[in-house]
Amino acid sequence: MTKTGSPIVTDMKVIPVAGYDSMSMTLSGAHAPFFTRNLVILTDNAGHTGIGEIHGGNYTCSALESCKPLVVGKEVGAYRSILNSIHKAASGAPRAEGDDGEGIQTLDISKLKFVVKSEWAIECALLDLLGQYLGLPMCELLGEGKQRDKIETLGYLFYVSDKEKAKNLPYLDESNSTDPWFRMRRNEMLTADKIVEQAVALQEKYGFKNFKLKGGVLEGTKEMDAIRALKKQFPNGRINIDPNGAWSLNEAVNLCKGMKDILTYVEDPCGPESGYSSREIMCEFKNATNLPVATNMIATDWRQFYHAASLKSVDIVLADPHFWGMNGSVRMAQILNDWGLTWGSHSNNHFDITLTVFAHVAAAAPGKPTALDTHWIWQDGQNLCENTPQIKDGYLEVPKGSGLGIKLNMEKVMAANELYNKLDNHDRDDAMAMQYLITDWKFDPKKPALVR
């Protein structure tokens, strides 16, 4: 009997795409009218198509293009060797200008592209192909296989500025939508009452029972007022806040002490100061407040995680697969579960391919993951796939088909690519939109966006 291997990759396409966003606020400023992503589309000689999605921008797009000779012509089943060859090639390359190794410990958004690894979109597309070849969903190929059929998600709340103050910027107007949430999400929401209205609308549409507020926008006291209002509205809900390290240690302790019955955990409450790293500062925060701490800023690779774990700086690691890869994210989940800690995943603006990746990775995570972040609710309706998984009753469904279990709509993909090609800038720039609100605004990791 003739032995045959797994299919061979015959083609790799990299397609940059863009979608619409709200004027959402973070420590780094205001989201621009558009967000960008890069898609990887692999085909093999068995007639299958595998897809992946990663952060946008020219830097990441070029990195993906350079990987083509290391992917095309290779066997799908050897995906680990393919990724290893990419890692070896990348390790020999000189460090890119602006990459100082700091990652996003101070949320310098321009450095996010150095934390995200472009090859994880290739990993995803290869696993999609392998799953189709084996007739298994992607989650069965990760870790110890599928652990659950649906994934608990949280309502990701944002302060949103008035897009009319940036009249020259083409923010999407959904005021005529028949969907109450779609109408709301493009409008100004800068008070505690408006944040509660936002949460109520999200619960009505998606069934969320838990919520996270993106902080680092207003004074800490005002943001904590919003947290108290949310807890009053949802007394049984798990309520969290993420100021991206905007607060000093003293401020963070003063704001959060005595909040144990209101806050389930705090994500990255404080950053580096007085010569100490975020890992040391967050350890002191935990000691002073006895509140659980989550991060996607101080443990973005294995070396950082070693130091964070040694200092007991974090309880919940939000291991975004775009930072860690699909296998790496699940490996982190396994370690955290063995150590009695908690796994979760952070997100960025994304299309429905990434939403599906989150479903599969979380489905393979052992133990009891924390409710997952997802920006999808802010992009919902801009689907690039025919059969996007849905969020119902606060849970994200795991597709039942083989591989990722979704199919691209190439007409929509090319429309998103056309939008991308019309943009003057493909990299994320939250300062640009922010300067319509505050003249000469500049990012400061220790000043909330609207506190100047």
C-alpha cells in the first residue's frame, strides 16, 4: 500500500482589509473611523482553503509576505516545522526600528505590532487546513482537545466620544439602523449613566451577564462611579475595569481598596514607576488591595510570564492568540490551570475570523476560563464569512464543522480590501482622532486620555 502524507500548500495570499469603527476611547486616545487587519488565505492540493486573521498595518503585511517561500510547497501536517522555520528566520533578522523590547507595558500603541506575531495568522490557516483534512474542528487539534461547546463572553464597554467633533473624519453613521445597539454604538457615551445604558443594550442583544469597562479615559474617580453604577444595575454580574496602567500605584490602591464586593478583578491597574516594572508595581497593588489582577500588558511572552508568576503579580493571564499563537495560548491555559490560576483572552478590533479563532482556542482551554473579551460587538454586521458564530445568552458558540468551520465571502473580503486601499494610513493611530478633541494631544501612559 502506498503511503501518502497530508496535503501540500499550493498558494498563500495575504489580503489587507479594513472595517469601520466607533470613536471609542482608551488611554492611547480615540479610535479612528477605520481599523485594519491582515488576512492569510492558504490553499492546498486537496482543494481546501485555510484562513487566518491578524492585526493590520504595513509592517505586519510585509512580514507575512516574506513568509511565503517558507509556507508554499510544504506539507500541512508539518505545520509546526513550518512555524519553526519562520521563527528561525525572524530571530536572525535585525530588530525593527522602534522595537525596544518593552512590548506594551506602557500601552504605546505604536509598539503593538512588535508584540503581535504575524505568523500566528499562518498557524491558524494551517490548522484550518489540517482540521479539514482530518475532518476535525480546530479545537480538537489544540492542547488536550475540545473541553466545551460554548464560550462565556463579557460585554466590553467603552467610553465613546462625539464623532461630530471630528467632522472631517468619516465615522460610520448608523442612526438609521433598525438595531438599537447598532444605533447606539456610534454615539457619544461619556457618563456613568450612558455606560449603564450601553451595558443594558448589550445584554438585550447578546445576553451578557458580565462586563468590563475600558478605563484610562476620565479621572479614576469618575470611572469607578461608572463601575458602581454597573454593579447596581447588574448585582449578580462580574464587573471589571481595565485602565491600561494609567493609574499610579497610590491612586490605584485608593480607588480599588474596599471594592472587593463590586470588582471581580482589575486588569492592569498600574504601570511602571519609580524605577520599578509593572510586574513589581502590580504585586504591591495586589498586596494592598487583595483584589485579583489580570493582564495583557506585563506577561506577553514566556520570559515576561516567568517574572510575573515569580512575583505573583497576576492571577489571570489574558493570552490573546495573536500574541501567543493558538497552541501557545492553550499551552498557557494548561499551565495556569495546573497552577491554580486563571486563563482568558484579550482582544482588539477584529473581524469574524478572529471571533472564530477565539471560540476554538477557548474551547480547548482547560479549567474555568474567565469570560472572554471581544471587540466583535463593535464590528458586528461587517462579516467577512458566510457562517459567523453567534453570541447568544452571553456565550459564543463553537462551530461544529472541520477546521475553523467558517467560509469566506470573497466578495465582502475584496470590498474590505478596496476600503483598505483607499486609506492614507494603514497603521493604528489613536492620537490623530484625539487631536480633534484636544489640540496637540499627545499620548502619556500616566494621564487618562481626556485628562489634560
